[in-house]
Amino acid sequence: MQALAILFGALFTVAVATGLGAILLRDACEDLAVRFVSGAAILSLLVFGLCSLGLAYPLVFLALGAAILPGAGSARFSLRGAQSFAKYLFLSIFAAYFILYFFNAMAPESSPDGSAYHLGLVGRYFREHGFHRNADSIYAMMPGGVEMLFLFAYAFGRHSAAAMVHFAFLLALVWQVFRYGREAGSAVAGGCAAVLVFVSPLVGVDGTSAYNDVALAAVAFTLFHLLHLWETQRSCRPRSTRLLVAIGLVAGFAVATKYTGWLAVPYAAGFVGWKSGRPDRLRTVSCVALAAACTLGPWLLRNWIWFHNPLAPFFNEIFPNPYVMVSLEKIYRRMQATYELTSLWQIPMQVTTYGSLAGLLGPVFLISPVALLALRRRTGRHLLLAVLVFGANYFGNIGARFLVAPMPFVALALALVLSEVPGIAVAVAVLHAVISWPTVVTRYCRPDAWRLSKASWREALRIKPEDSYLESHLPYYGVDRLIERSTAPGSTIFTFQPIPEAYTSRRILVEYQSAANKISGAILWTAFEPKYAPTWRLRFSFPRQLLGAIRVVQTGSGDSQWAIHELRVFDGGSELARAPRWRLTARPYPWGIQSAFDNSLATFWMCGSPLEPGQFVQVDFGQPETADAVAIETAPNQPGLKLKLEGREAAEVKGTSGQWKILSPAPEPGDAPRPLGLRRAVAEELKRRGIDYVLAFDDELGSDDLRGNAEIYGIRQVGEYKGARLYQLP
């Protein structure tokens, strides 16, 4: 029954999307794959609307599908035009890999990101019947265009149904590559390119998992296909208009699928503007832009309303917000741009052969530069322009997955060149198919390369239970089971290590995925890491005077981040009592500044960015206060920190104008012992922040302190699984 539910969820989703595409395109395009991808953009938008209304229920999805399917028409699917030998050879390769991929897509979902956040978010949407603001994760802030389709399928077939929908995008992509090559004048080139794409080890594992990279490639190629269909039919106004709407919807859907597709919209608008005559240019470009706004705009609007940043979780310097620190974004970008490579010259071998950048395209793609010879043809120039459009962002994230979108265009341009001698094109395709088979790939790739392993049909069809498969194929699946057994529904668990959130209904907070989580992690570190403990004292002394405000200004530069556990103002030996009239501000991260004035050394304010001159914390007293010293209690893990103290004279003082002046050019540093009761205070603060449990792994820094001092923290271990320990906070 579970296998039938998976198949129904996937096929129903694909059918509804295809029906929507048929209603939109009608006689402008009868191609099944183009209709599916175009309709997927519309279905994604409809599911977004249902989620926004809290109506994400299976019965609602069924009713929606029942209303759409009767309007779907027929579609065309033909292999005509290929030479007989090449056709049957390519069909044989396709059939072998189709069986491999089908059972892998049907198997329990065990991909890293698919089980962690793609389906973790989908599961949350399903349980909550729609959207609720989720500031816990940067991944929840990214557009989820394809995840809306996953949700539609998940409602009936759960995790594997979503992976099967992604597999449908792979089939749609491969068919369109073949068809476009055939229409460009060479069925052999189309077949060769389709094989190059379809059997690629990375495309195979990504396209059978609940990811979105292959979906983006399918959307990108569909956009390319639609643009050239429109170019041939633009003289027929009704067909032209339907194609323009489809082009805009698909272009916006590309960005809603993945931010890296952002050039799809200007590419589409620029193409139709270039090809349109002057009288029609405004109409055609406006049509594309408005349609693109329909599929992309809702995601940007959601982010603006919820996170004060339409492009969340990126560009936080332009759109400051309390949810993602600039430092977090910079670290994330730096990691994605370098991984662990020592030189960018290592990229070609890694992304094609070794696979250390999260997968491999296949060694055959080392001859990709040959595709440049396609510049001799008009079709080749169009293909290589699309490579630039959809590969422009690659060096922002050098993972091999980010080459999947431009890859079909490269494959087709390469195949067009090779097909000038058909035997060479066929030989390259066959070689690629042989060396991309999973048992062969293991002979040359790195052991940690992301790739397919043969999935048992018994496990795929659920003749064998999925728990044993997940236990052996998905790291930390047992941790999910531990959490489900040991915690109450609605509990919140904090962890430094991501786990497969798709298989737990609890709220998981991962340390690096939001500003609030980052602060919670740093709070926990203060309990056991000496560099994070508030043992550093900085004291500014100045002549006693009447002040209206004081400001601590940071003038240094560096990679560390300024933090203040407590800031105190003194008059003589007495601390000024903190009054409600005090107005606290900070730059660049004003949120959380109250934590530097709450009399708790377990909490602190962080500036949110690496050290730069001009950062400050300011206290406006609201009325004149007499003071002669300011003291800061903080942690010593801030190399490069340089501070000065400024003051604003009270307006009541005769002969002054209330201007800022330097009170002290630098503080006098000192040290203090570790505060007593810090561990207990940290545990209580985490509990106050809404965290119920801490999940710690034995190989993490501080795990031995939690284990050995549980009584001092006031926590208790409620479960353990292979070195993962779950602690309940007091």
C-alpha cells in the first residue's frame, strides 16, 4: 500500500501540473515535458496560496486536482527522426538507467539535504497545514518553489513521493534535450546529449532525491525551449501571448526554485525584447515581467513581511534584520566558495571525476571545452549563451550541484560538435554510460563522493520495512527515533550538528542556521570554553562630569566579532541604577542590546559583523547623569578589538552644546575569575529562550563537560544513540 501511495502522490502531482500546462499552452505547445514544467510553475503558485491560507490538506489538494485534470488535452511524444541503430542503443541505455533511477527514487529518502531541510520544511508545512513564520533556519527563508510540488505529493505518498516528483523533472529535462537536438537538425546529437545528461552520476543521485538542482535545470531548459518556440510563433498573436505568459511564469519559477536562477528573468525579458519589433517590445517584455512576478513575487513579499529582507537569507547588509547576522552570511558564503580546496584549478577534476565537491558529473565532461566549437552555429551560440546565464553564479558556490543547471546546454553544444562525425558522438555517449554505472564509478571517485548505490527493489516497493534501510543509509536517523521516543510533542531541541529533520516532528534548532541559534550556541559555549567565558574586564576612567549619553566605539578590524556581556556606568564607586528611561542603541546589530544590560553574565550582545571601525553601543540616559567610569565585562575571544569611549555633555551644562567628545581613548584591561554558577545560569537561559533539550555528540567540543557536569548544569540525560546524547534542560 505504501508503494501505491508513493506512486499515486507523484503521478497525481505530475498529472495536475501537466494539466495546468495544457490549459495554459493549448495548441501553442503540445509537448508533454514543456507542459509539465510550465504547469509546475502554476501548481507551485497555487500551493503557495493554499499554504498562505492554512489550507494545505490532502482533501484540498485532491479537489484542486479534480478540478484541473478534466481541462488537460492530449500531448505528443515521439522518437521519430533518430537513426535506427543509435535510437535503439540510446533506448537501451535509457532503459537500464531508468530502472536504476526508478528504484532509487522510490527507496526511502536518505539524501543529506533532502532528509535534512528540503523535506524537513515540507513536513512542517504539512503538519501545520501551511506557512508559519520560521526564523530558525536560513533554509526556511529561501524560496521553495519546487518544495510546493513536493508538498503536494508528500500529502499522499510522503518522502519518496517528493523524490519521485524530482525524478519527473529529470525525465522532462532529458526528453527536451533530445527533442531540441533533433529539431536543431541532428537526432544523433539530441540522443547523445540526452545520454550525457541522464547517466551523469551527479544528475542521477540528485534527480532521484528530494533536491532541486535537476528541477532548476529542467526549468532552465524549458525556458530556453519556450523562448525559441515563441520566436517561431510570434507572428500568431494568440499563441504568442500564451507562450509569453508561459515564459514569464517559468522564468520566475526558476528563481523561486533556487536563487542561482536569478538571471532567468532578465534573460527571458531581454530575449523577447530583442526579438520583438519596436511596436510590440513594450507589450512582450511587460507580459513576461508580469508573469514572472506572479511566480517569484509571493516569495519575495513573504520574506519582506516576515524577515524584513526580500532576498533573505542573503544581502543582509542591504536589508538589516534580526534573523540573519552579516557575519553568518559571510561565513556561509566563504565556505561555499572554497569548500576545502587549496586551488580553484582543482575544480575540473573534482567536479568531473573525483567528486569531493558533493558529486561528480562524469569524466567525459573534461572535454567540455570542445563545445566552444559550436559557436560556429547559430544554435550553438544560443546554447552557450544559456550556459553563461545559468552558470554565472557558479563561483559563489563551487559545489558540483551548481553546475547541473548549465550542464544540459553544455552537453547539447558538445554533442552538436561531436555529431559532425556521428560515430564519435555515439562512442562518447556509450563510454559515458559505461563509466557512470554505480559499480564502475566507485573505481575512480573518492570514497566520500555523493553517488548512487544500487537500491533493492524490495526496499523501494516497501516489501522490506524502510526503518532498516534508513538506519543503514541515513546517518543520524537513529537520533531522530531517539528524539521522537524521548521528547514530548512540540519540544524544541538545540544542536550544533544538523540531523534528518524530515523524520522528526520536533522543532530542531541548528546553531549556524540563524542569528538566534548562533547566540544560543555561543551562550552554551560560555559554560565550558574558557575563551567564551566572561572573564575579561575593560574599564574606562575619566573626570567626573554630567553627561546626557555615553557611547563605546569600536575602531579595530578583524575576523572576530565584538560582544559585551555587561556594560556598567559608575559614579565614584557606585554603579548607576539602570532606569527605564535609558535608551539603548547599537550598530550594526541593534537587536539584543538589552542583553548587555540585564545583570546576567550568561547573556550578551553580539555586533553581528566582523570587526570594523565605527561599530558602537550607545546609552542615552534620558536625563543628565553624573559619571566617572564605564566598565565592560566580556569574553577574551575578540582579537583585534579596539575601543574608545565617547560622551555627550548634558544640555543643562552651561557653555556646552551637547556635542560628542572623547572621554577615554582606550580602556584599562583586566581579568576576573570565572563566575560562579555559570553553568547553571547558561542552562536556565537556554530554557528561557524556548529550548527544551540539547543534543550533543561525543566528538564535539564541550560534550565531555555536559556529560561530566550534568548535575551542576541541572540537566539530565534522557537518551543516547551511538555517541549522540540528549539532555533535558531544567
